[in-house]
Amino acid sequence: MAGGVIVYFAVQPSGPGKGFVSGNGRVEATEIDLATKLAGRVEQIMVNEGDFVQVGESLAQMQTDVLEAKAAEARAESQQAITGVASAEAEVVARQSDTAAAQAAVQQRAAELDAAQRRFVRTEMLATNGVATPQEVDDDRASLHGTEAAVTAAQAQVTAAQAATKAAEAQVVGAQAGVTASVATVATIEADIKDSLLKASCAGRVQYRVAQPGEVLAAGGTVLNLVDLNDVYLTFFLPDQVAGQVALGTEVHLILDAAPQYVFPATVTFVAAVAQFTPKTVETADERQKLMFRVKAQLGRALLQKNVNQIKTGLPGVAWIKLAAAAKWPANLEIKVPQ
């Protein structure tokens, strides 16, 4: 958004000569609306209209009571999530212990099975030689089958313990994801709190206080309007037969009505690609019917920074452009700036 209103254009038939053209306009500057990120109440505005501000300077404060409460809640949930991770990790350790115990039981049952198998073989041999009774053979056979069943049961316990360990490890992953989400929530709320302190994004001047302390604004509501004093220019219009000869970077000399004793240097930074009608303020019907191209002459940053307190948007002035390379600037159009 730019401040100022374009007045009119006139190709000067006299003056410096045929190698020069001029356009009339007003000094403009880029305007920046300092707006709220979130809906809320304006708590404080630290500047007044006309004040000069620097980049990063605090200009207004929105109320953050609700955000602070949400931040406290989010931090508590984050701590709870961290505790949940520790609990889940402890559960993994417990399940791993169960697995180790189950594996030890399998080894024990396997040893018992080996002993039962050896005993049964010996009992059968003794029974063949008539030393052992059939009852002893049956008893050792039953003991062998029981031991085999115990081994199978122990192996099942190992499988169950391993599954429980994997489930506990999955809970750890879920708990860690919860911590990440809670930390992100805290960071988001803290960023909103930080953004509730509105700071200047450029060095400039406060043009309007759009809102006042105590007002409730919607998200994106404008609090202050700033003028960027590092981006000051004069916009004017040139007819097609002239605009085609103006290149970006062309030197421009500006004379402001409020300070006719000075000639300010500027540079063409924009020439419209599409023609448009001149403003309605041009007096004659013949001039109104001409298609014109908008041109912007930018003032240098060094000059702006040196005279920042004297810069006023809206001032009318004349922009002179030299079309003929061989032409020389007349004495009254040579650069002359305030010392």
C-alpha cells in the first residue's frame, strides 16, 4: 500500500529543451499496516502518531492472559508426557526381565527333559533284563511326557514375554511422540505470545493509530499504520511515445514544491508494462484520452537516511528525465541537496 495521490502529467514543450520531459506527482512512501496475528484485546500502545521508530522497536502489546494459561497447561501436559515415556521405558525393562526369566525356565525344563529321557531309556533297558518293573517304566514314561509338556509351556511363556516386550517398546514410541507433540504445542503458544508484542518491521514514522488500548480486534486487525522512510518515491505518468525511451535505472531529478531551491537525485525503478489512462484530474478532454504509462522514481537510501526528519509524504513535485544522452542538465536542474 502506498500513500499519496498522483496529480497530473505534462510534457514540457519549453524549459530545458527537447531532450527533457517531466511529470508531476506527489511524494509517496510504502505504508505498512502493523496488525495482530490473533484476535484479542489491545493492552498497550507505546507510540503516538508522528513518532519515528526503528526496526525491532516495540510498538504495541496485545493481552496474553489466555495464551499464558494455555502455555501453562501445555507445559504441564508436556511434563506428563515425559513422565509417560519414563513409565513406558520402565515397563520395557520389566518385560525384558520377564523374557529373560522365561528363557531361563526353558533352559531348566530342557535340562529336566534330557534327564527324563535318559532315565526312561535306562528304565526300559533294565525292564528288558528283568531288573525294573513295568510300573517303573510307566512312571518314567509319564515323567518324560510331563517334562516335555513343561518345556512347551516354558517356550510359550518366552513367546508371550517377547510379545509383551514389543508392546511395551511400542508404548515407548507412542509416549515419545506425545512428548514431541506437547513440546510443539508449547512452542506454538510461546510463539503466539511473542507475536502479541507488535514490533516495527522497518525504520519509519507512525502515520495513524488505527486502534486504541482496550479495543478488541479480530485476527489481522490493524493497530498502527507505518510509513517506511527507506522506500520513498514519486510516481508520475508518461505518454507511450516517451515512456518507451525510459529505461530502468534512468537518472531523474526531482524538484519539490515545498523546497524549490533543491534538486534531489532519483532513479527510475519501475515503468508500467501496460498502458493506462491518465488520472481524471487532467484538465482537457484531449489529455484524458491519452494512454499513459506509470513511472516510479525512487529516492536513494543514503539521502533518505540523512534527511529522515524532513521527509514528508504527499508533497507535490516535478520529476525531470533526460532523454537525449548528449544533452546536459541546465544549471537550475543540477543536483542540489540539503547539507
